[in-house]
Amino acid sequence: MKNVYDVQQILKKFGTFIYSGDRIGDLELMEMEIGDLYKMQFIEKDHYLQAKLILRKEKNRLLTKGAR
């Protein structure tokens, strides 16, 4: 797992499609969904942590880009 697209593909496997038109909102929703999948033991801890890191990095990138 290397990018947000890969995280979306994991969510897609479980029937979750997220698109609201608000990229930061989408990332937050994906983060919550990944957390739920981990809590229900559908994904392993390493995939969960990787996904969280990818989503947070992308969110921070967008927030700092917007602050310029």
C-alpha cells in the first residue's frame, strides 16, 4: 500500500465507496472506515497503520498546500 488509491481499493473490497467532492472530508471518512474495519478485525494491524499514515500524510499535504 503506497497511496490513497490503494486505501480506496481496500475499502472497495468491503463495499465502501467514498466521494463527497470534498477531498479532506473524503480522507477523514476513509480514516474512520479503515478504523472500523480494523476494530471488526477485517484488516490486519499493519494494513490499518499503513492506511492511517497514508491518509494523514495526504490530509496534511492538502492542508499545508492550502495555507500557502
